[in-house]
Amino acid sequence: MSSTEPLLARDLVEMAVENGAAYRIPGEPGFSSCCLENFELYETQSKFYMLGSDKSGQLWRVLTIDRLEPSELNIHEDSTTYSQIQKLNLMNQIDGGNKSTGGLKFVTKCYGIIGLVKFLGPYYMLVITEREEIGAICGHTVYKVTKSKVIVLPNPSIHSNLVDSNNENRYLKLLCTVDLTKDFYFSYSYHLMRSLQENLCDAQEGQALYDTMFVWNEFLTRGIRHHLKSTVWIVALVYGFFKQDKLSVSGKVFWLTLIARRSRHFAGTRYLKRGVNEHGSVANDVEIEQIAFEEVPGEPPSRISSAVQNRGSIPLFWSQETSKMNLKPDIIVHNDEVYKATRLHFKNLASRYGNPIIILNLIKRCERKPRESLLRREFDKAIKFINRDLSEENHLRFLHWDLRKNSRSSAEYVLTVLVKVASEALNLIDIFYCQGALTLRPDGCQEDISISPNTSVHGIAEDRVGNSKTWFAKPTKLQQGVLRTNCIDCLDRTNVAQYAYGLAALGHQLHALGLIDVPEVGLDTPLAVSLMDIYEIMGDTLAQQYSGSNAHNKIFSERRGHLKLAIRLQEFFRTLQRHHSNAYMDANKQASIDLFLGYLQPQQCELALEELDSDQHCNIEKSLLDDNISLERDTSVSSSNAGQNGLVNSAVSEREKQAAFPHVSSDTIAGYSTYKNEVSYSRCTTTVLQKKLSTDDEHICSNENRDFSNFLDVDRLSSLCEEELYERSTSTSSSIENLSTENVCNGITSETTPTQKPNGVGVKEIKRAKCEMPCGVGDFTESFQNWVNYGDIFGDHP
């Protein structure tokens, strides 16, 4: 802006506050704590003006962003609250004051700021330009991002000569690889990053919410939060899954909401993020919450319930090399004699959910070539080692159950066992149930509620016309502890087990809501089928995020009665899709995730990004911006761990490090040195002690060559399930004993009676399907079935 430009154009907003009290709504204290939901972005040659309003569109605030500063962030929030008329007057004055330089121009309408980011030159602002309403929790609307936009903050004449545009564009393209229109969710008034129980029993507000592990734009919002000391202009994005459906049971309608929150700690892709890091964060860490409440038209629910479970990679130091040729790379378990990181992981789970922590481990127990069984044995050792230092009531409870082997019986048997396991777990940890709900203030914001167990809490809120009404919240059940499920990828087998837990939990939830008399939902009920559909969609979504393909849903497909041949074909092609994504796309995807989360800090680089290995973007430093992890390191412990794992500490002095990276603080350099050790854990290196098998054809099993647990009797559980299945099968067979099925193929007639299992696909059904195929296809079936068995070794599916 030239020095001759009117003063009004430079500081109109500030002058309005200082000289014109008329711009402040009389009696309005300002709504800094309220929710801004609608935004309009305008620009002059020297400034951006972001105008934000509440849901009603009657109250407005102004945010100004300087465009003359080439590489620094200069942002200011006006404390004045404007009415609609005053907002229009303000815009007219800004336009008039800037006529000589083009006036005030409309840029875009948006629905919140995702964050600000800087690579090598100017700052960029990410905003939501389109959203979709996908549900509501206690009257609080939840949205999905459907379109976003990246806006360069400095004036084009300022930033054009700042940096090498080629490198800058590469980083910008890498950031845009993170598709914000897929699986990113937010709410203006409900804390979607926290569970219902946390929101009701441990209220938090403001910037503390952005420090949680489930806010994916924590790094991007750090600058604006630091400058403004406020969060009203930004939205907290949760990455994962959200679906809300209206279901019914016994003629009574209720709403079911399924939320999956993916952790931003140690986040990434399948082979590049495995196991645990030194801070106790695991790969593919996802919190699943299932919320149920009875529909009350026009009113918030008076009773609501939720159940939370967790999935995450096996918390050991282990890895697999991405291979374009090997569809199933070897699993390499790295030595950690004291299991420090594993202990940290379970300590974190206990702090989040309480005790007990119940571990459901679904990996294989016995293999011709030990892979999963190596992890199973080491995981069991770790659990028992950690339990030595815990009190008996806080012991880690576990069940090692080979889902793959047990699934050879039938899908119904697997689900029956898993539902009973879930019921045992629910007896220990329970669900959350509350007789009351949040209400909305006139501005659409959430009331602050903090309650303790067995305590009624009352308060006064106003409805949209100013009338007072009482809200109340009385939790009669609290969830204490969590079920943690894992397989190898924590995708396919894990999703089956989490569906079983969701089904068992739903029975308890509906019973607490008074919708059913017995806390149980049968596997063969329409409600169970509807729930399975929802969990299958969630499983596919989470699998796409982590592995690049839909989940292997063999169990679900068998429950629907699909032909085994069709199931195998589907699983085989999903395996190929997953392998292609892992081998050819994951390196770039991982780099974009690290850049989005703030773990990669770009520096001037002469080499093209695509010419670099995924772990070495020239002078890109790992900034270790983990939310609750201090950059201070225990030197003695670090050196001890390095010795245990064969890691050689660098001999470069701190002075040399600081000279090499003058733009990075010494604390960050120390953190980066520690991170390089972490990378050595997660990426296979020759310096790490490895546990490998001696020969490929040697038949080695785990020490425990059977399923076992320390909190339930596995043998008794299996017997009960077999008896239940037998009774169910006998009952079904008696009802259809006079029925037969005729199948004709090439003039041959066969009669079969499905006695193996009523809801699955048996050997006789496969023979019948073979006959039903056109001529030539039946001859092909048997040889293809034998060949496609090799597809089983490719994936994680049961």
C-alpha cells in the first residue's frame, strides 16, 4: 500500500472500535466464546478481511490478515461485534477507502479455517468452501468436508520473488495429496474429537481440545491459535469415519451413530508405519465409539448411551519391508528386553480409558514359516513382563485367539465366539449411559457440563426465543476400561471382532434405553444384519486410509450366503489392489501425511522430491511435534535403549549439529536425533537385532500352541459356542426337514439339504453352485479354487 493511501483503508476496523462505539451492539459483550459457522472472505491489495457470523447470521466478527508481509504471519481479531447492517456499512467504508487500488473484492464463502501453513516462502490459508450435514449428536450438527481451498496470503507482487517456485510448488502439491474431502469431519458445537462420556464427565474448552490425539489439523492451526488466543475462527478436523442411521427394534425407533477417530500420532501407511514408536504411540490407532439414543422428534434425547473400543498395531518394535515382488514380506521383530515403549502404550490407554485394559489378539498361533506367530509369542512375553509390575486389579487382561484357524469352521462359529468374548469384556468395563443430554444455547454453542459419577447436574439454558429451560445430566453407567483389538494390519480380522463387540454392546445399550427386555441382540436378527452393514462400511473406509484397498470381508460375505468362489475372487483382487498401493503409492502418501501433520519441516532443496527416498527429503527435518510428548529426553535411558538395539549414536557434537542446521533450535535437533533412532526401529536396518527363522520349511509354532487367556476359560467358551450352534442348527434343520433343493446342470439332478450351517456356505452348497454354473465353468471351478488358495497368503483377511 502506498503512503498516500487513506488511513481509513489501513486501519478501518481498529478505528471503528476506537472512534465509533456505534459499531458495537449495545449490551452485547461480544461472543468470543460462541460458534462462528458462516464466513465471507474479502480482499484488498493490502489485507484479507474474514467476516464470520453465528448460525443465525445476525452477529458478525472481523478478522484481518496482512498481505504486505512476505513471509511472516500478521493477523488481528477485532473484538467488536457487528449487526448485519453495521457489517454492511463497514464493508462499504473499506471499499471506499481502497478505491484507488481496486476496492474491496469478494474472494469466497467458506465455513471455517482449517489452518495456516508455510513451506519455503509465503503463508497459505486452508479453508472449507463446501460442507455436508451428515448427522447430529444431542442436537449438535456434524459435518463432512466436501470441498476446500488453498489461498496464498501475501499479495502476488510480494511473494512472486521469494523462493524457487519449483520447490515451493512441489511441497504445495504434496500437501494437496491429502484429500480433505474424504473422511474429514467436524462440528462447531460438539467436541467430536472426544467421546460422549468425556464430553459429559470431563468438560474441556478452547485450545486444550486441539492438543488431543484425534485433531488432525492441530499443527496447521497452531499459528492462528498462538496469535489470536482463540479457536472461534477454526474448526477441529477428525479423520476417520462417521455414520448415523435410524434403526428399529421391536417396533421402536432409535438412532445409531458409529464414529471412528484415527490418531495423528505415528500415523501413516501400512508398511511404513508398523508397531509402536518410542513414545508408546502405535500405528493405525483408531478409537471406535458407538452411540445409541431413542428418537424424540423436535427435542434432544433424554437418554443416551455409548460404548468405546480401540484398535491399533501390536505395540512392539517390528517392521516389514515394502516389496514390489514379495506380496507377503517377512515380519522382523526387534529386540526390546524391557518393553519400555509397550509399557508406555498401555499406560496411555489406562490414562484415557481407565482399567481394565483387555487385549484381544487375533493373529495366527502356528505357521509353517513363522511370521505372525513370532509376534504372538513376543507380545505374550511383553504382556506377562508388564503385568509383573502391576497390581492384580490393574493387570492387562488378554485373549490370544487365532481367528484365521477358527474361521475354518464357519463364520457363524467365529461370530458366536467373539460375541461371547465381547460379553465377558462388557461385564468388566460396562458401557456409558446418561439420563439427560446437552442442550444448545441460542448461539448454537455447547453448554459447559462437568459431572461426576452418580451425580445429577442441573442448569438453565435459553431456547431460540429466549425462554429458559432446564437441562440435566445423570450418568447411571460409566465405562471403565477398554477392549483393544488387533491382528497384523488391524483391518480385516479386527473389524470382524469389533463388529461382534458392537453387537454385544448394542444389546446393553438398548436395554439401558428401555427398548429391549434382555441385554442381547441375536446374530440372526435384522438389527444384527443392519449393524454388520455399518461396520463393513467402516472397515472398508479405515482399510482404504491405511492400506489402499477395501477390507477383506470374508466373514461378512459368508454370513450373507455368498458363494465361496465369489468371495475368493473378491479377496484376491483386493489383495492385488492393496499390494499395488503399498508398493507404488504409499511413499508419496506417507510424505504428504507427515507434511500435513507437521512432522516434515521443508527446507530449501536442490533435488526434486520425487528423486528422494521416502525417509530423506534432503534437509527436511522431523520436527517431533507430538502433542503431549516433550522434546526433553532421558539421556541415560536413550543410550541404554540404543545399546539394546544395536543403534550407534552419532559422534557429531551439538555445536556441529547447530552449525549444520542454523534455522533449527537445539531442542529440535535433539528431538530429530532421537527420531532417526525411531526410524531405525520402524524401517528394517542391518544394525537392528532381528529374530528370524532358520529355515523356510521348518514347522515352528508359538510356545503356546493353543488359544489362551487370563480372564476367561477358552475351552469352556468354545464348548458353549459349539453347543449353542448345534442347538441352533438342529432347530433350523427341523423347521426345513421336509424341504429339498433341486439343482440341474447338463441334465444331472442333485438334491441337497444344508445341514452344516444354516447361515453359512458349506461343502454341499459349493458342489451345488458348481452345478449351477454354465457349461465349462464348473470344470474350471475346482482348479481355480485350488489355485486361488494361494491368495490367502497375501492379505490379513481370515
